[in-house]
Amino acid sequence: MHFLPNLSDRPTFFDMFYRLLILFRGGLVLLIGALPVAGQTASPPRPEEVLLQEDFENPAEQLFAQRAIQHERIDYAPSGGVDGSAGIRVKYEGFDRGSQRVVVRYPLSSPVETATLSFDVLFEQDFQWVRGGKLHGLGPARPITGGKPRVPDGWSARATFKDDGHIATYLYDQNTTKKYGVGATSDAPVFSRDQWHHVTLQVQLNTPSKADGFSRVFVDGALAVHTKGVAFRGTSGPDTAITQILFSTFHGGSSPRYTPIDEHGKPTTVHARFDNFKVTAGLVGPPVLKFHRRVGKTAQ
């Protein structure tokens, strides 16, 4: 640190020049200190911490893929993924409460407070949105779903498809006056049949006792829904962190109003395909994709 000398109360021209010289030298030293030394390079950005990744190309070597295709309503599709790659095909079998539940839970490699889930989905030509249904998400050690009572260490964050191809956040938080999940719906449809879509779900957990969490959903690179001011959990601890992927997709709801039906009004089976699941620590932005941008709304 540089100190100015104790000059006279009425500085002469020389005094003022001397003070400016000292200040200039101090600033120059700081500037030079901030410049990189020859032979040194800037620190590279920290790599993404990938907590789970699955493209279904080698299912025999991937435990999540094995767990998924063991489900009776999930088929391995060797050329059914993006651009003819491998993927999986889900059968949505209609019944009197929507369609049969297709749920697979799988642990992440480490617990985190903030995470991003992304995946690709194609709703086949026979798919019916009806009144909506569930898509995948993230949760803690003991996620709350299915209308079960809220508890301080339980929560879940999923997306849902809605009528006409809209998307919504679907969050089980600490609002004990609610029986089912809460969230917001996109202003416009974001899904079309027979087209691959890329979905990105970001989750930031709240500080316990504060409603400062949020969830954002992007479709094809564009923000569709942003739900903020969320109290996901009411307590702290490793069991309340993000620890699982919730593979969860079905119609419902729990009434025939959610059921896909055939031309005779009878429950029928429809299909969707999935590929390229990835969960990353932190908030990872969606890739830039060449799709029509759609802007959704924000919910408190």
C-alpha cells in the first residue's frame, strides 16, 4: 500500500504533481499484477458434474437403462431414438384412471442442492394428450407424489404434459393445504406429435424455512415455464437434497377424463419415445436448437 507524504497545507504545483505520480505508480502496479505472466494461461472452466447420463446405446453396461427396460411397459428401441440412435418406447395403456403408471426411480451419483435434468421425447402419431399426465423429474430420498401428505423432508419436482401439447411444472412443496402438486402451465402448446423435443428441467432447492426455491422448464431451447418462490422442503439434511431421477410418465389424474380412448370410446394404448437422459449438478442452460421459440409464463 502506498501512503502520500505529509506535504504542506497549501500544496504547490510540485506537491500536486508528486501526489499524482504516487497515485499513478500505485495504479500501474495493480494493473501489472493483474496481467497474466508469460507462459501462463487462464484457468479453464470447471467441467460439468454429471450425476447421471444415459443414451441407451449400450444398455447392458448401464444400470439405469437396465432398470428402465425391465419395466413391463418400456421397450428397448435399438433405432427408435434421436436420428435413428437407440432409445426406449413407452406404452401408455389406458384404464379408468388415465393410463397405467410407468415409474422408475434411480439414484444419482451424489446429492446436490441444484440440478438440471434434460431428455428428448417424441410423442408418436397415436398419442393423445387428453387432460394431461406426468413427465420426468427429480426428487429426494423420500419423494412425495400421488397425493400423499406433505412432510418436511419430502418433495418432488416433475414436468407434466397438458391438453393440446402444453407443458407445466408439477411440484410437491410444503403447502399442506394442497393435496396434489402445484405449478404453472405454458401459455402456448410446446409439443407436436411425431417430432423430437428437448426438455430441460432446472431445480433449485429452497433454504429451509424460506420460500426461495424455483423450477424452470425449457422446451427446444426456449423457456416455457418458470415457477419461483417455492418451499420444496421444510428441513435440511442430506436426505432432503436432490438424490434421484424420477422417471415418471402416464396419463392422470385419477379419473376416466384422463384416459386415452379409441373410436369406440374404449381405453386404448398410445406411445412415446425417450432418449438422452442427463442430470447435471447446477443450473445448466439448454442447448441452442433450431426450433420455433415459445415463451411461457412465470408463476409465483
